[in-house]
Amino acid sequence: MAIEITGTGRAIPFRRIGNDELAEKIDTSDEWIRSHTGIGARHIADENTACSDLALEAAKNALAMAAGFQWPAGFSGFDTFGDPAAGLSEGDRADRDKAAAEYAGTIDLILLGTATADYCGCPPTACIVQDKLGAGQAAAMDISACCTGFIYGLETAAGLLNISGERKRALVIGSEVLSRLIDWDDRSTAVLFGDGAGAAVLEKTSGASAGQDRRGLLRSILGADGSGRESLIFRRGGSRNPFKAGEVVDKPIRLEMNGQEVYYFAVKAVTMTIEKLLKQEGVTIDEVSRIVPHQANARIVQAAGKRLRIPMEKFFLNIEEYANTSAASIPIALDELNRKGELKKGNLIMTIGFGGGLTYGGNLIVW
Ligand code: UT7
């Protein structure tokens, strides 16, 4: 028995803000952002769009793919959200929704990684998606592991599918609307983040889980270093620092970040996780077709690649277009590669992530 990814999807808000447009509002420049991060643009959700809306759209695309939906020629999965003129026609959208709804009824579990849930803790955003998908048989919960949420989600879903013979299919989603929770006047964070969602359908199949023909999720590494919890933090709004009656709030809840601390942690975490995954699985880097890292900063990936002497071509980077979409970045990247036909059956794929917590981890998957 193997646990395989049988469908991927993504949803990217239509509104795109390039570095130059941002530089008209805050004291920054395209040159600084590109040279320090590799970011060229970010996509931002409109004011009516929350985490569950993007998650729902990405989930539908993943479910329809798993159901074998025939995508119209030229559909790349891009710009499917908020722009009626792009992506799917009305008829194709209705067909996609039908295919997704039928498949949603067979899903046993929905896990949604996010740091920007629709509501503060309750209800879980996964439950909103479960309802809107019509996935009445599915258990649903959020995974709170920040940017590492999708990696934690895959391993958690695989564990829950393995434990019970009854559960056959899971939907793992990463979705974020970070634009709503960053301080647009703080140039050290405002330039880094974007909105989006990515999703994957995981299924128990009759494929082998070991040996030459092994398939699906082979192993994961999950880790955390809670001593770094203040390096990336929403200080207000939770039970530690709730808003009080009568309090005048001059700034909305916003992400605070110690960029350098996160940077050093990230380079160490990426390097260590790649080495560990290879060693534990007994494979060499040459056997890995693609590494799909969390898209936080191209320099983090370059530094880790240099330390391990891994050529940059092995890493897939789309940070230039989407910026850092936190828990969504890895499933968005997987879907982009998948829809381009760059993930072939039998390819060994590695995901690597890190983020608030501080958390880190990685998965090894035979596509
Ligand atoms: O998903 C995980 C979340 N976060 C991360 O992964 C972030 C990890 N950290 C980083 O990627 C990097 O630390 C940053 C990209 C955030 C910052 O890069 P850096 O090279 O560490 O810059 P710095 O903070 O040391 O700042 C260097 C200079 C400062 O000016 P002075 O003091 O040297 O005059 C900053 O004020 O760059 C200035 N600066 C900017 N200038 C133009 C900081 N942000 C900006 C900006 N535009 N947006």
C-alpha cells in the first residue's frame, strides 16, 4: 500500500503588485527587493476574500484533477481566482465544480495549514472548506505550523490514513491571506509576503511502499525549535495578549519578524533536513529529480545549495512571481510543476520548509 498524490491545485489572486508599484508607496526599490530576496511581485486577495475562499478554489482544482477532469487546452491553473476573463470559462468552471463535488464526497480527511485563518482559533478554516466542498464524510482540522504547515499536513494525513483501514483519501491544503496581517508601512516585512493557496489529494493506493517500484510519500522529517518563537509572531489577539474593552488600537494585528534570526535558522534547517532525508532514505542527491523548497527568500535556498554543493537547477523557485505565501508556497509550487508536466511518474521529489514556531521539515515523495 502506498500513499500517493493524485491531484494538485492552486488559487492565486488576480491582483498583482510588482516591486515598482510597492516602491511608490513605501521606501524600497525593485533593486533592493530582488537582490535581497529574489521577489519580483506578489498577488493580493481583494477585501472580500479570506483564507477559506482561496483554499476552496485550490481544493476544487486538486479534487477535479484527482477525479480525472479534462482541463481545457491551455489552462495552467493560474489566475483562476477573481478574474472572470482568465482561467476557466463559465461552462468549464461548472464542469470542474461538478467533478470536484463528486470527489469531495469521498474524502475522509481535510487538513489545512495556515497562519492566517478566517477566524482566531475557532472555527477551524478547514471546517468552512469542508462545508463548502460538500465533503460531508470528512473530518476537518487546521494545522498550525506556519510556513511548514503543508509539510506537517502531508505527514499527518499519511499517518491518519495509515492508522485506519476505513480512511482512504485526504485533502491537504496550505492557504494564506498574509496581506491582511502585515504592516504595509513596515518595509522589512511588507515586501516579502503574498496571498495564495495550494492543495493536494492524497490517496491510499495498491502501489508498493518499498523497493524499486515504491510510490508516494516515503518519509518525512518534522522538527521545531520553540526557543525561536518570538522571531515570527502575531503578538496581539490571542490569549496571551487579548484586545481589551475600551483599548484604542492604532495598528491592526501585524506580523513581527526578526529577519536575520529567521534567515540563519532557515539556512541551517534546510541544509540539515536535506542531509537527513537523503541519509535516512539511503538515496543520493542525484536520485532526487526536484527539490521544492518553501519560497521565503531565494538567498536562503542559494546558501543551502552552496553548502551542500547542490546545483541551483535542482531547486524549483517561483518566488519571483508569488513572493512568500507561507503554508501555501510548497503546494502552489508542486501544482505549477505538475501542470507543466515536470513531475513525471516515478520521479523522486523532495519538499523542504521552515517558518514560524520555529518549525521546519521536509517530505520525500515518489511522484
Ligand atoms: O517564511 C519565513 C519567513 N521569513 C523569512 O524567511 C525571512 C528570513 N530573512 C530574510 O529573508 C532577510 O533577513 C530579509 C530579506 C528579511 C532582510 O535581508 P537582510 O539582508 O538581512 O537585510 P537587513 O535586515 O540586514 O537590512 C539591511 C538594510 C537595512 O538598512 P541599513 O540599516 O543597513 O541602512 C534595512 O533598513 O536594508 C534595509 N531594508 C530595506 N531597504 C529597502 C530592509 N528592508 C528594506 C526594504 N527596502 N524593503
